[in-house]
Amino acid sequence: MIDGIPQLVSPERANEVQQRADAYSRVWQQDGWGCSSPSYLLNLPNRDTTGRQTRKWRVKARSLDSLLQLFGTLAPHRVLDLGSGVGWLANRLARQGHETFAVDMVQDEVLGLRAADIYLHAGSTFERIWGELERPPFQAGVFDAVICNASLHYAVSLEAAIAEVSRILRPGGVLVIMNSPIHNDALSAVRAERSFQRRLSILGASDDLISRYHHIVRSRLEAALIAAIGLPRLQPLDPGRSFRLTRRVKGILLRMEFASFPIVWAEKRTGPT
């Protein structure tokens, strides 16, 4: 345990994961994300006090509202925020009464788990854990819900990551995927992925980090969910008129389908497949 955070990355992988986490944090700070200010963290996702990513946080705020509506119906008790970053979502879920756990590979005070000290000092209660997206350090069947919030598109293997989520979900538990770029058209997904990977390269990302960034093809995601968990469903989400219009215009100009960021969820089967 370091600074109140259980260190549950396996010792043989610790150096590799720490190097990847440091590289991730450097690149995304360079891209205008993150701030250690209490005002910034406590206002997420409803307000970006830095003004650097206001439009994107506005969509995340709408995603949160939609997620809370879904959880109002499903009423999960024990919830995992897998790839939690600073823990803004874990904070909101804990304040809604869920027993919440937050896992991330980044531990710093700007984009990682130590930033969540602000939420804990403000009275929120959730457990932070240093761990990996594709190796969640939990026993089988312990969670009612697992949320991959802006994290699943960093999985080296989409199928392996979803299979691991299935392992730690109880029967009847749900996986929720949100704020990840998803395309209907596979060629558009490839174009968009390569474009953003070039951007990461300009920002100084390592080859390892670049290779881990993906855009997700909906058909592949749905097949992985059906194989490991259950039928995929969509939670209604309106990202906003400005977001929809801007992406539609860009898509027409570039002759490609821009990514959408839907809330996709699936309930783990309770009986034989």
C-alpha cells in the first residue's frame, strides 16, 4: 500500500506498467487534460474550470446523467470504475450510494489515483487500487456492475478485456461501456484510429502507447459482448446538438463516419449459454 492505494499490479509487471502510466500522463497533459486544482476536480464533469476541454467534458456530463438513469433502474450495489483516471466517476457513484472501487494504472496527482484525494477529503468514500485494465485484480463474481469509462479503447485485446470483466461480474451483473470511440464502418474506424495515433506521435507518445489506442468497430464489440457476457443494449444518450452537427459536417467533408460515443451495456447471463 502506498499513499492509501493498494498496489495490486503483479511485481513482475510493475516497472512496465509504471513506465506506461508515466508516458500516458505526460502525453495527455500535453494535450490539455488534467489539473490538480481542487476546484477543477470537484466540478467534473459538469464544468471544466481550465477551459481547455470544455466541449468534451460537456458530453461526459451528459453521459453521466444517462448512466445514473440506467443505474436508477438496475440498482447495482458494488460497482467497479475500471480505468478510473482521477476518479471523478467513482466519486459521483459513491455519492449516489454505490459501494465503489476505482482501478487505474496512473497514480499521479494530475491524471491518476492520487488526484482522488480531493474527493475523499471532501467526504466521498471509495476504494482506489493500482491495477491494470486487462488484469483487474479481483476474485470472480464480486461486482454487480463494471464501468469502462473512456478506457476500453486502450485494451490490447478487446475480447480479452471483456472476458476478464465477465470473470469478475456476478451472474446478472452488467458491463457498461461509455466515452469510447465506436464506429459502424470498419474503414472509418481504421482511418480515425490512424489519424489519432499520428496525433499521439506528435505529442511525444511512445510506440507502445500509440499501439494501444484503438477505435472500436461496433460489430466486433457486439460479438465480444455476446460471447462473454450477453446481448448488447444501448442506453439513450443525446450528446448535444452542437456535437452531433459538428461531427456530421466533418464526416461529410472527409467522406467518413466519425466516431460516436454511445453507452453500451450488457447483462451477464445467469444460466448456460
